[in-house]
Amino acid sequence: SMPEIGIYARVSTTDQDPERQLNELREFVENTYDEPAIHAYADIISGTETDRGEEYQRLRSDIED
């Protein structure tokens, strides 16, 4: 069966783009797993915030399922 892989990126300002991180992660996953289903999550959270982002929480909820 197709492996389901979650990837997560976080940047600290809206000037930064999480897509570069996600692309690196996608490349790693595609080189590591056979035909993976990749689910991407990304948050923009400043380094001073202690809260986990909404996408992080969604990732945690999804992997519990």
C-alpha cells in the first residue's frame, strides 16, 4: 500500500516562504519511499511565540487518525 507521509515546515515571518522547505522535504520523501502520498503542513509563527501553529495542530490530529 502507498505510504502516507506528513511533512511540516515553519517560517517566522510572512517575508519567508515555507515552500522551499516543503520542496526539500518532498524531494527527500520521494527519494526515500515508493510512491508516497505526501501531506504538507506549514505555519508562519514568530520565534518568540510559544504556541504551536494551527497547521502543526492539524498535523498532530491527522496522524492520530
